[in-house]
Amino acid sequence: MKAVAVNDFFDSKLGKPVSENSVHGKFINLCFGGYSEAFDKQVKANLKDVAPIEVVEREEGKSHRYPIGSTAFLTADAGNYIAVALTETDVASSKVSADVTMMWIALHSLWQRARVECGGAPLNVPLIGSGLSGLGLPTRDLLNLIILYAITETKEKAITNTIRIVLARDRYDEVDLRDVKRHWES
């Protein structure tokens, strides 16, 4: 099971509004071959009980905005994914942004959905908030926030047997994982 942070419209059009350089864009490209139809169909089915806000003045992308933390369970390329709305989209520019509160809400929803969908299978979570979301926190702080919240939620009720936080190679120089491990072991 893999988690993917998406914008509040669950957009699927690559370029503008979904950057091909984002995890969201790479997910659509690699798992759906860059075609949005299968992604859109699964998202629509998953969010049928979530009341969106209609945004008519939006020129690019979808017109239904979902609450931060909305989740959709998706299957593609024989893999299972949980897409979670993390970022708010500016309707004029399609620029996305998030803050720590939004990240906390998104992670809470992700953990809840993972409890239902993982069935004990490992959950792979990217370093949510590190890319185009505009959170602006250093890698170590983001990593510690995700770990802290996973531990907090697990103490309340188990999420799954294994949660892996996946770092892109370009983040390796920004954080010493031995320090992070020592911090959480103490």
C-alpha cells in the first residue's frame, strides 16, 4: 500500500494543474500511463459520499473541491494506493499550498483510511509536505512530524504492522537518519 498526497480537487491533468515533477504527477504518469480516465473514475467512486464545493470560476482542472483530508483508495498496476487531499489549490493559478494544520488533518485521514485498507500490509508514505505543497519545513522536521503523528495514532489504535517513510534521494544529504533513529529510540 502506498500513500499519495494530492490537491483538494484530486486533479488528474498533467502539466497545469498537476506538475509532472510532483509525487501526484508521477503517480498519474507511472501508474495510469498519464491518462486520467481510470484515476478519475476511481476517485469519483471513492468520493461519492463526500460533499464537494463547486468552483465554477476555475479555468484549468476539475471544478469539485473536496475537504483537506479526503481520501480515495485506488488500484493501478497491481498496486494499492491511498490518495489523500493535502493541498489547497489557488483557482486562478493552480498553485497549491499547505500548512502544518492541513498536513496534520491529511495525515489523520490517511491513518484512518490505512487502518481500513492495509489489513496489516506495510504502508509506504512519501515525505508528505516536502515538495510543491509549500510547507517550507526542513526535511528533518517533516520526517519527525510524520513519525510523531504515526506513533501518536498507533498508541490510540494500530494503523498497520509497518509504516515506511520514503525519502527521495535528493533528501539524503539534508538529514542524518542515524540521528533521527537515535532521537526516537531514546
